[in-house]
Amino acid sequence: MNYLHINNMRFHSFHGVMANEGIVGGEYSVSFKIGYDFSLAAQKDDIAGAIDYGYVYQLVKEEMKIKSQLIEHVAQRIQDRVLKAFPMILTMETAVTKYNPPIEGVLDSATVVLNYSAETK
């Protein structure tokens, strides 16, 4: 299978359970590993057979603007939106990372990863 990796799209968003997270916000990243057949795009140099990662970025940006308590929920919304936009996706790994979450202790980041397979849909 062929894969497209879209790595570390960065956003300042307002997700979290703590009240101050909805005011101050925090730093997040979103990444994908998308499996699909892009052989036609590779052979013909035509975006019609490819995933437009600029459009993926716009979809993710819109979802990141919607406040949520949990990054699990954010990841699911993002994955659903991208899958709807690109029905040719066969597999997809969606990762949402929250940097420096406000806990009592030192933690660089927390990441949730969702996996999708058209075979188990």
C-alpha cells in the first residue's frame, strides 16, 4: 500500500477540562498516516488522484477551532471529517498531540492515536 504522511500541523487551540485551558489555550499538533492508491496521481502528475494536503490542513484547522474537553473527541471529529472528504482512503492513522498539558508534574505532551481501516468499517 502507498502512504501519505502529513506531519505536525501546529495549532493554538482551546481544548481541555481545566477552565483556564478555554481561556489561555495551548499548543497542539495533528499528524496523519493515510493509506490509499495514489498510483494514478504518481503516473499522471494529476492532483485528481491524490489527497490534497492543503485541503486536509483547512479541514483540521476548522475542527481545531471548535472547543472540546478531550483530545480524543477532537481526534475523532478530525478523522471523520477527513474520511468524508476523501472516500478513497483505505487506512488512516490520526494523531492529536497536546503539548505541556496542565498537570502537577512534568509532561512534554500527550497524544491520542485513532486507527481506521476501510476493511473493518
